[in-house]
Amino acid sequence: MTDRTVTTSDAPTSTRPSPHDYEPPGRARQIATMVWRNLKHIKRQPEMLTDVTIQPVMFVLLFAFVFGGSIRTDSGSYREWLLPGIMAQTMAFSSFIVAIGLNMDLGKGIIDRFRSLPIARSSVLVGRSIYSLIHSSIGIFVMSVTGLAIGWRIRGGVGPALLAFGLLLLFGFAMIWIGVLVGSSMRSPEAVNGLMFTTIFPVTFLANTFAPTEGMVPWLRTVAEWNPVSSLVQAMRELWGNVPPAPADAALPLQHPVLTTLIWSVLITAVVAPLAVRAFVRRTTD
């Protein structure tokens, strides 16, 4: 019987990976995971879609059939004139979704758990922003179907129609950064809701969303026509062929609504986004 010497090569090797061998997922996968996390909340709580399904339909039907007979516009149909305004209001309210959702995550310590993971902090913001656009787009689709059912039509070409929807999403992206700023700065969902409601709600009404600006007193008409929401609404109406160009006495933003909407969206993003990121970083490093 011979002795067998166990060499190093014969010894079993450990297959357990070293913590240093772990590679975090790429930025795109991190963002996709955050988007999927927020979308799963809809599956578990379908009532979260009421603000982009039931509420827009109620607004469309109420304004179209209750106020439509008493409001005179430069369009042949108030229903065609109305739809772009409600769509712009819905997209402006996307800032609500981001602000309240982000504030709740911060309050519950969810963001602190994310900080312990090997992911970029920006993926949390980008993921929630994309989710908010998806969430609001559902409302736009529902309103489009409702509008088609009551007589709204897109009378322009395919290119202008897609451009109008693109402007809507671009404006929504700018509004999301306002939501990030407010959600990161306020300390409770109640405070977020109070601040957002008292600012965004009047802004969407002090515009050409539901009534023409020509009947307003001069100073109020000037404020309304320089409102970013007004240029967005006018751009969509013209691109969809629902109204003729703005009258000659209208303010400059309504004379060039597409360009003005682009400028407003870029300007809001450029100014608010750095402030929002700074507020988020400060809140998550306290």
C-alpha cells in the first residue's frame, strides 16, 4: 500500500465568489429596475390610476357638456378646443406624482436602503421620472380615446400630430423636475400636496386651457398668454388643426407657440433640474 500525497492542485477549491468580484449592474439596467419597481405599485394598487383614467374622463365630459354651451371659441367645436387644454393640465399634474412619490420614499427610508446598494443615486430620480411620464401618458391615451368618442379630431398631418405629442412629453419632463425639487424639499406628503395644489392648479387654469384669453382684462390676459401652459396648448391646437393661428393682438408666445414651448421646457429644465438634484442630494445625505 502506497502513501498518496495530496498536492495543492488536488485540494478542493472554494466556489464562493469574493465580494470584490461583484460587478454592479449597468446604469441602464439600474434605471429599468427603478421604473419596474414603480410600475409594480400600479399592479398592487390599481387605484393609483384613477387620476389618469377616471379623473380625465370626468374633466372632459363635464367641461364639454356642462360648460361647452356657454364658452365661445375661435374653433367650430368647443370639444376640439378643449382636449389640448385638459391634456396639458394632466401633464402639468405629473409633477404631483413625482413629488408625492419621492417624498414618501424619503420619509419611509426607502432611499436610505437604495443608498446601501451599489447603484447610482441618479438612477432613482431618472427611474421615477420615466415612470411618471408613462403614468401621465396613460392619461393622455385615455383622454384621446374619450375625445374621439365625443367629436375631437386630429385634422393635421401625421408629422404635426406627433410633434404635438412630443411637445407634451417634453413639457411633462420639465414639470417632473419641479416635482423632484418640491418632493425633496418638503418634509411630509401633506406639505407637498398643499404646496403643489396651491401653485400648479392655478397655473393650469390661469391660461387658455378652458377659456379663451381674449375675454380677460388686459393685465390678466397678458399673464395668461405668457403662461408656459398657454403656449403648449396653443401649439397642440394648431398642430392638430383644431384652431387657426392666434389673433394678431395676442402675446408673442401665442404667435410662435411651438418655439415658445421648446424654449420654456428647456429653460425650466435647465433652471430647476440642478436645484432639484442638489435638494435630493442634500436630503439623502442628512
